[in-house]
Amino acid sequence: MTLSVKHLLGIKELNLQDIEQIFQTADNFKKVLQRPIKKVPTLRDTTVANIFFENSTRTRLSFELAEKRLGADVVNFAASNSSVSKGETLIDTVNNILAMKVDMVVMRHSASGAPWFLAQHIDASIINAGDGINEHPTQALLDAFSMRERIGELKGKRITIIGDIMHSRVALSNIYCLAKLGAEVTVTGPPTLIPRHIASLGVKVEYNVKKALEWCDVANVLRIQLERQHKPLFSTLREYALYYGVNKQMLDSIKKKIVIMHPGPINRGVEINSDVADSNQSIILDQVENGVAIRMAVIYLLSGKREME
Amino acid sequence: MKTLLNSGQLNITLQRLAHQLVENHLSFNNTVIIGIQPRGILLSDRIVKMVKKISGNQQLEYGRLDITFYRDDVASRDILVPNETNIPFSIEGKNVVLIDDVLHTGRTIRAAMDALLDFGRPRKVELMVLVDRRFSRELPVQPDYSGHTVDTILTQKVVVFWNEKDGKDEVILIDKV
């Protein structure tokens, strides 16, 4: 039993069996993380490099903890204080790291597709920790894992994704993942932030946030990614918060109790209000907790293929 | 292929193992039983049932341990999907009886002891196996309770069938090609 892929580049390339296998393994790692000794020696002969060409708090920390709790050796690399600023190419940088006998690479890059490019040129397994506006597979896996923990099997369940769909790799990976698990997905937000042909991925589009919230079991609220918006796509953050922000008043006006998620970092008072983010409907911190278990599962399941090649 | 134990013989052996366990421990206040996933628990399920019957249904703490994450060959073989570990009690200061079906190289038991120690510090650890493949040890591990001892060579394999899972009770020795 192994995954059907050598790398975790995107959810798009996984099949349902892979996802189920990752969840089953993550269940076991979650139990390990709840023990007094939160560590197993499984990958004591493996070295993992975390290569981050873009800023990150949660994801990098989560990967690093996952690797350390599997007993792996970890090297961290941030592009900002490296030779990349002297003009070294991506392949050169990674090959130099691999020459120091690194077995696995976790990479975040601002260019969409960067991990696919890298996979063609190096032998080590690659885990995509977010590439541009394309995919963020481990986030989608931990989101679906957290949803399943709260509301059971996702087949037939309704998930709304709210906000900056256009610039969100979390949205795209979530859409692929939820579709494979048989859930129904609606995207909502300002028309300028919803890509024109998104419906071709099998999702519904709804421009009225309240209607989309009334429809769903779970709402995944996304961050407004101002750093990726090079031209104005809505007038002010205040206006965005007024029409598309999720607040307590809005949730209370819905008859059922829906689950609220957010991949972080939160812009409090913009896409989500504190009275929602900190309420008992929110599973934002469960998502972070599950992130470590999911990443342990992915790293573990990808680690075995090395000597089979 | 050769039958080592048929259904009737297997039952007698299991009865003996259960009686030996009760004889050595009398009270299970301070003794816990832990079966090793995935095949050891089929044996430990039976042993626990018999021990309860013999000792008059006294309270007995019983857990299951998965050793996948503690194996020493993770990188060199196909990745295994783990089974459930469920030890809903403290093993600190307890006598632990580890149970597995076949003892071969001793590597599984080494991994099990490492896994066990991550749950606490037991006072004593004992090992019960149904079949002891003598002379094939790669680590210094010996059983405290052994159902059946057999001399085998590396190319052979001992398979234990259980009614609950495989539809019959039998222990066989096969030659791998």
C-alpha cells in the first residue's frame, strides 16, 4: 500500500484512495500527538529540507514540527537570506541542497507550477507547500480532514468557500479535494475575485454571501490576499467587510449552525469578525492542530518510495 | 506445506497459554495485556477471553499496539499503512504481557518494546507467542510463554489462520518460492 504518486504536487493528481489513505494515517499520527511522548522514530534516517521562497508562519512551523515528530532531520531555508538574492537559479539552489544528502523537499514558491518544474529535474520527493495562486495540497487535506472530524463523511455535504477565490491556492486545492470526496461546493465573494470559468470545475457560483451561507454545512472563509492584487478589485476593505465579511449577526440569522473555517492568517474585521472567529462554531484552531498530523501522514507515506526507483 | 497445529491442537495450546498466564499472575490488578497489530491481536483477543473465564471474569486491562512507526526498515520496503493503537490505561509501573502470533527475527518485538516505552515505564515486560521459530533470531529476544516451537529456515514461513478472520483455526508451515 503506497500512494499513487511520488510527490505531493497538487490534489489534482491524487485519487480518492490516496486521500483516504492519508486520512487513515493522519488519524494514527493524531493519536501519537496526544500522547505524553509526541514523537516516533519512523524517519530517523531521513533528512527533509524546507525551502520557502515565500513568507509563512503556520505552514513552515507545521511542516517542521511534523518532520521532527517523525524523527527526521530538518534543514530550513528561507529565500530572503540566501544566495537566491545573489541570482542563483531554482534548480541550482535545490541541487546544492540535495548534494548535502537531503531526501525530501518541502517547497513554497510564489510562481505557480514551480514544484512541477522542479519534479522534472530532481530525484527527491517534493511536497508542495503552496505555489503561487495554484495549489496548496496539505492545506486542502487538513481542511477536509477537519471537516470530516466535525460533520462526518463529506459525501453529499455542502461546503461554501468565501472570498478571494481568484488569488487563493487554498480555494483551488479545496475544490479538487472536496470534489474527490463527493462534497458539493459553492464559491462566493465579489465578482471581481471569482475567476470567470470556475464553474467548469463543477462548483456553483453565488454572489450573495448570505444565501451561500444558508445553503451550506461548512463555510471556509479565505483571506483577502492584498499582496497578490496588483490592481484594485474592490474599493475599500471596509466595503468588503460590509458586503462579504462574515459576522455574528449574519450567522445568527441563519437557522442552522454551520461550521466556520479559515486557513489563516486572519484579517480580523475584514473577511471574518472576531465574534465569529472565536466562537464555538469556528474550528480554526482544530485546523492548525490537524495540520501537523496530516503533514506527518504525507511525509511518512511519501518516504518509502526512495529505494524502489 | 505442513500443518503444525490443527484446530483442536491449537485450542489446547491456547488453553495452556491462558492457564500459564493466570498461574504466573493470579491477580490482574497490576498486569495488563497488550496485543501487537495486526495479527497478534487475533491471538490476544482469544487469550484475554480465556483468561477472563479461568480467573472468574475479573477486571482485565487490555490494549492494542501498532508498531509501524517504530520499524527499523521503513525506508527499505513498501510503506505500510498503520493500524490502530489503543491503550486506554497507564502502563506506568505495571506488568505488561506483550502478545504476538509468530516470533521470528525478534525485530517486531524490539519495535514493540520501543513503542511501549513511549507510553510509560512498565515494571516488567513479558512476551507471549503462539509459534516460536527457533534459531532464526537476529536480536536477543526470547519468549516467556510459547505455544509451539518449530525449527525453520529463512525461506519458510509460518502462517496462523484464525476463525474470526480467515474462517478456520490452523497453523501451517509453507515453503516460500
